[in-house]
Amino acid sequence: MKAISPRFAFFLMRFTRWVKKIPLARRLASTIIIEALARTTKPRPRAFSMACDYTTWQGLTNRRYTGRHLPPAIGPDAPARPPEEQVLELFRRVGEGKRDPDTSVLFVFFAQWFTDSFLRTDWFDKRKNTSNHEIDFCQIYGLSEEKAKLLRKGKNAESKGGLLASQIINDEEFPPFLFTRLDDGSITVAPEFVGLHSPEILNVVFGDVSDEAKLNVFAAGLEHGNNVIGNVLYNTLFLREHNRIAKLLAAEYPAWDDDRLFETARNIMVVLLLKLVIEEYIVHIGPYDAALDVVPFIAEGKSWNKSNWISIEFALLYRWHQLVPNQIIANGKTLEPREFRNNNKLVISEGVGPLIDLLSRAPSGKVALHNTPTFLVDSIEKRTIALMRSANLASYNDYREAFSLPRKSSFEELTSDKAVQAELKSLYGTIDKLEWYVGIFAEDYPDFLMMGPLLSIMVSYDAFTQAFTNPLLARNVYNEETFSKVGMKVFEETKSLSDIVARNAGENIRANFSLPKD
Amino acid sequence: MKAISPRFAFFLMRFTRWVKKIPLARRLASTIIIEALARTTKPRPRAFSMACDYTTWQGLTNRRYTGRHLPPAIGPDAPARPPEEQVLELFRRVGEGKRDPDTSVLFVFFAQWFTDSFLRTDWFDKRKNTSNHEIDFCQIYGLSEEKAKLLRKGKNAESKGGLLASQIINDEEFPPFLFTRLDDGSITVAPEFVGLHSPEILNVVFGDVSDEAKLNVFAAGLEHGNNVIGNVLYNTLFLREHNRIAKLLAAEYPAWDDDRLFETARNIMVVLLLKLVIEEYIVHIGPYDAALDVVPFIAEGKSWNKSNWISIEFALLYRWHQLVPNQIIANGKTLEPREFRNNNKLVISEGVGPLIDLLSRAPSGKVALHNTPTFLVDSIEKRTIALMRSANLASYNDYREAFSLPRKSSFEELTSDKAVQAELKSLYGTIDKLEWYVGIFAEDYPDFLMMGPLLSIMVSYDAFTQAFTNPLLARNVYNEETFSKVGMKVFEETKSLSDIVARNAGENIRANFSLPKD
């Protein structure tokens, strides 16, 4: 099954820093590391899903049902299931909480913006999802071809040029507004965006939002595209980049129609995102800021090169609520939660560039138990624990085994924090009865990781086997015909998020997932 | 790309007859042959689909758009496109037409029944399909979980036991009737089957059917489940086998509920079908009736182990209308087309077993130009040619090259039939301008094949990369946990279609794809 152990892969990553500048060595190191981590557990198809506790045709083929790595644990080997309220208390942050020494809030918002695009638990049936299971930039293009049409520059526009619809506010380009005020004063979805989100979803997401706030909501591909300033920032930034690229294409290929310009720009954009995710975002998560390349075709002929299918474990383990600080503090400013949530006015008044600069300097929380901010504990964390419970997951140690790690033999081996040891002992008795969702956040980890080894490996496995199986990276697809010469040049010119920010939000603005060292 | 040439695979198949009885040698030979044929062209994902003439995200990910092996040919290298009426005349059968020396009509009906389950061009948008892209037995289970529920034994039944709904007529088990007569005398879909087919589809399929005939229509998974006696025979036979297996499971596992019995029976049924398709049906198509096994896990780690996606070429090349005889003649009976189409009464009165016996002895037509029966030429063949044209396919020679065969240099090399040579020359000029859909049926082929080499190879490629990537054959799924002990025993006990017929339609009835030798 596994080529080399995941821990050896981590060990190897330590040395890649020295070969970062040598393209061939960097490529080779990336290939070994990706392959090792993509083989830490069994390849898809998985025998089980949330459809059913045994193997069924629907469970094997209908990706609306969320997948699962391990079968449900319902027998005597199942972990203990202490009351949910007591488990919740393991997550509640104490006081100011712990800070991650190296991570900016810009990273935290990227993680949320990025993963919310494919970790999409169905609002109305928790066994299901509404995910496309791909990194497809649905944040700005919507979940389907029909929805993409609504978000593109309108049919009546004089020159569409493959552009996304946008508006100018304070000399800056933003998405258009989702809602409009009718003559009778009531607020409703603007006619051009009817069908973008279902009435049920609109009700869930915007039911409590004031009329005034609604008028500042931007049209976005996803329903929660406005719920934190991070989502608005990234959606706006990448909308600008899409339109920039579409204009480059239009200048180079005057014969292309609106559709071809749009579709080719989208192809380019998806690969740009894959590059940012692998080469900057995953590198930040991984040990030693190791070198990682988007290696085209790396999945060809590999046992793990199977269509992606989001697992319930991936959907749960990515809820890094602990990274969210109590307040965003940088550049002499302090943003309270109510200011960084549902607050498009702030983005409009501050401007995209200055806000990216601020978030790049604001410290985030640290992945650990007892570190989820209070305003998330009693809402999102509580729902997460309920979802986790309904999935009847196997134990922490069973997942360690399934992901090629040795089982832990005691709580002392799990964490050096004596208070946590005592808490877990009282809740679970023995380490073999520990719940996975608690264990992954309780694990000690060395300085060079930003979360425990099991969590790191499970993230890598699901991320790599999703990202590198993207159809645009396949041998038959990744070529100049798909992206055009213009696209290939954009890939060369884009090494980091800062490059995209510089082009679209201020030449001197740097976007950083790591805090400034000074 | 390719391990060994497809022609060498065919050559090898000649010798497998001698090792058929030696399980290990048979398994090895199967593995080599399958692997060779699954590598004759580039693996999925394909860069192009019917969505668009260039590469788009929808075209790469939305399987509602039918795939395509080669990009559209619209430049100077495109094949000639003589008027469709003239191309149609190349297909019209002359007189009694040619007979295949070895093939029974039972085979022909199997081919139709089997392939209509996944070659499902959208009735209303020819670029699209309504296929599940899998061998999933949707003929008896319907196209979705919701539709399967309609076809299962009803909610109010006392003991459901995982059974499909059925009725007894003349002491034989048949599916229930789809339509019912209301008190006012009008005919309508029975309440329990509302939602099985959309009103638009019902209108297309049953718009012209008389009220009396409607009352004999059986509920089936697919809309065309009643349009030839073959579909009705196979649906009825396999419904009986499903119910037989469900009862075996119920006896062995009394604690299982209706759902678990149904789902496990379905898992078993799908693998039974895969076995019949590979080990009997494909073997009949292939050279020398070579040995071929359903080798579990054969796709693991192979470059071609990608989710299936029906291509337009597969949907077109499988229209073996030439196999249909003008009349079905055997056992001293003659069935005219109007008798073997839309005639459930015949199936009910003759009985499933006797009809299978008759069809096993009735000779089929032969795959060749000028051999499509007249009653299909002006309807289905005409629509096929129009569909083929709308797809802007590459030339015959380009497809030969794409599927690892040498290009042909002249019409003389294509066929020894001088009249056909002359016709093709006058329509196409040179062999490089020959259309693919004409070329595949014009190719000469040796006695040991039942169609031309390019057609044989393209069928094998699409069939193998579809069948062997079935999720039930994957390493993590193909095990006793998925099928139960009962299921594993059923696999052992089922070597051929005749075994299933013997269990469900008469102990002494043999089902044969080959005509009796005497």
C-alpha cells in the first residue's frame, strides 16, 4: 500500500528547503513527498459512505452521499461516546487562548474560503453534500454552468469579453450586489441573480440579515460568500484576476467569442488556484515550509488517481475553529468578531489591498483543544460535534492505524498536557476508546508542524488526492491548447498570492500566510 | 502508452482456448488481453466532450455531456461529408441480406438490452446523455435510488424481503404492469409507478401505443423496457433471479431488513451481470471464443482506471442494426418485426423459457454495410447518421491511428468488395477522407471476428475500461462483506446465462449466443 512511511516523508521534507532553488531536485522531492502522502491509506473507491452502514450501490456511486474512510463503528470496539456537552467543553477557549507562532489571519480566511467550496454538507440532510468534489473555483463561478451564466457579464452588455459581472465602487472593482430594493421599499434578489441560490438557502443564510446589510451583499458563487470579510476579499481579488486574464486573452485572440474567452480564463484560473493551494497554502501547513510543486501528470497511473469524493472525516477535520482569534489585531487596529463577520461595508471602505495587508500581520489562534473562541463554540462547534456523533466514526487509534501511523498506547503518549490527560481519561477511560475528532486536536506536535501528525497526514492525503486528480492536470489536458499561450505565461508569472494581489489590489501590497518575523 | 499491440492481443487470444480449463493460466491470459486492449488509446479524462469544441470545465467534469475520444474535425483534415441520404444508402440491406454464421438472435437482443442501459442519448439534447455511465442493472432497478424504490415490492406488502415487485401470469413471474385502466375507461400510469418515467418520456415512448397494448406494458427500469421481446425477456429473467437471491439471503440472514436484503441482492446481481458480459457476451464478440475472466482488482493502479464516461463514438459504434434479421426464424416459427417489437402478449403466451430456446436457434444478420434491415434504415439508422454528422467526428484513418492500428492506404486495403470500393471512392475520393462511422462497418474482417478490427478494438476498449472499473470490482469492495457468503456462492454457481435460465425459466432450457452447430 504505502511506498514510504508518512513520517519519513515529513523527515524528508526537512531537507527540501536546501534544494528549493534547483528546479529538478525540487520536482523530484515534490514527487516523492506527494506520492508518499497520497498512499497513506487505501485508494478510492471506498466501500462505505454516509448512505448506509453497509455497502450499497448508491453508497458506491452517488456522490451526493458524503463518503467515509472507515466503516461505522457500532460494535464493542467503538469509541466511548461521552455526552456531547462534555465533549464540547474540551474545545472551549480559555481566556485569550493560544496563538500560532507563525500563522496570519490571512491564512485562516484562505482556509475557510478555500475549503468551504468543496466541504459542503447539505443544509437539509447531513448524510449528503452539495459539493462538486473538485477544486473548481465555484466561489466565483457558482456550482453549475447555469449559475456561472448568471455571474458572467450580462447578455445585454455591449462587450462581454468573457468577463465576470462587476461594479466599480471607490475606483475599485467589486462583484455586483445580490439584492435590490423594489419601488415599495422591500429588498429582494436582483432579477439577474434569481436562481443563483434556492429560496430555502437564501432563507437559511440571509433570514436574519438586516435590510441595510443585505444591500451590501455581493453576488457570489456560494451562499456564504459574504459571511466573513475573508470570503469577500478573496472573491473580489479573484474576480479581478479572472477579468484581467479575460482581457489579456481578448487582446491576443480577437476572434474568440465571449464563451471561449470565459472558459479559457476559467481553465487558467483553476490551475492558478491549484498552484497557490499546493505551493503556498499546503506548504505553510506542512513541515519546514518544504518545497512542493504542482507536478503535472503526477497522478497518471497511480492507484490513488480516482475521482474525488469528499469524506465525512475531511469535512470534519478541516474545522479549524481554533485558528480564529478572539479579535483581529494588527496595524494599530482591532476588529471584533462582529466587525469581521457579515461586514462588506468594511471591505468597501478599507479597500482590498489595505485589508490584505492588515490580515497578513494579524496573528491567528493555534490548533489545540481548549482553543475554539467562545462565539464559535456554542454555535458551529456544537453542530460539528453533533454531526461527528451522527457519523458513528471509528476511534482515534483506528484512524491512526488506517493512515499508516502506529497506535498510541496511553494518553501520556498522546499529549504532555497533564490537565488534558486527566480530562480525557475521565471521559474515555482508555486511549483505545478515545474519539477521533477529539484525538486529532489533542495530539502533541513538534514546532515544525502546525497541527498533530494524524491531522496533518489526513489533510495531506485528502488534499493531494483531490488536487492532483483535477482533470486540468491530466496528461491529455494540461497543455497549451487548453490554456493558450497567454495562460502558460500567466502560470510562469504567478509564484504566489502576492503576485495576484500586486496585479489587482496594489503593487506594493504583500499577502502573507506567515506573520512578519520582526 | 500501449503495452502490446491490440493485434497481438487478438493473436494471443487464439491460444487461450487451450488453457481455458487451467484456472491460473486462464487468469494470466485474461489479464494480459484485458490490459492490452484497455491501453489501445489514451486514458480518461479526455480533453474534449460534446459540450464544446474546445476544452472547458463543464466538458471535463459534467458527465451529462457525452464524451468524445477525438477532438472535432472541422479543418482541412476533416473527412468528406457526402449528403446524409447517400450515406444512408450504404447501410440499406439488399434482399435477404447477409447472415452471421455463428450468432443467434438471443445475442442480438442481449446486446440491445445491455447497451441501452448505458448508451442513453438524451431524448431532447443530443449533445447530452441520461446515462449513469456504469453497468448498474438500471434495466430492472431504474436510474436512481428513488426509482428503485418504486420498482421494489410495495410499502404495504406484508413481507417485502428485499424483493422487486412482481405478478404471476400463467404460473410465471413477471414484472407488474405499468399502466392501469381508470373507472372512466382511460388508461394511465398506475399510481405506484408515477415518477418512474417523466411525462415527456412517456409521451415519446408510448404516444403511439394502443390502449390495449399499453395494458400489457410491464414496469421496467428504463423507458424502452418493452419495445422488443428481448428487453422483456431479459428484464423478466433477471427480476426472477433478483427475487431468488433475495429469498436465499432472507433465509440465511433472518435479521436483515428489506433494505439490506435488496441492496445485497443488487450488489450480487451487478457482479453476475459483469460476469455474463465479460465471460460469455464479450467472449462471443471477440476472436476464437477466447477465455476471459472477470479478474477482480485488475484495474487497480492502472492508468485506465478512471471513472467511466460514455463517449459519442461508443454510443454510435454500438448500433449494430445489421445484426437484426428481417424475420426471426427458428423452431418452425417465423416472427415478423411487428411480432418481435412492442409485443408483450407474445412473451406472456409463449413463456420466457420457450422463447429463449427459440431465440437461441434463430440466426442473426451480419455486421457489414448494406445489411441494415429496411424497417430500421429509414428510422433509426437515419437518426444515427444525423447524430454522427452533428458530432463532427474525425476520419476513419484518424481513429485507426488513435486506437493503435496502422492507417489504411486505399479502399482496396479496406475491403475486398469491389462494389463497396467503388461506392466509397465516389463518395469520399480518398481513404483519408472516409468517415469513421462508414469505415468501421466497411472493414473486411477474418472469420474469427464478428466485426472489423477497428470496431472490435473500440468496443473492447470502451467495454473493458467501463466494466473493470466498476466499483464493485475494486479491491476495497469485492469481498464477502459486500456480497455475503450467499453471494460468493452464487458467483461460483453461475458460469453462464444458461445457469440463470435453468434456475428461473426451465431446467432444460439452454440460452446460447452461438447457433447450434448441427
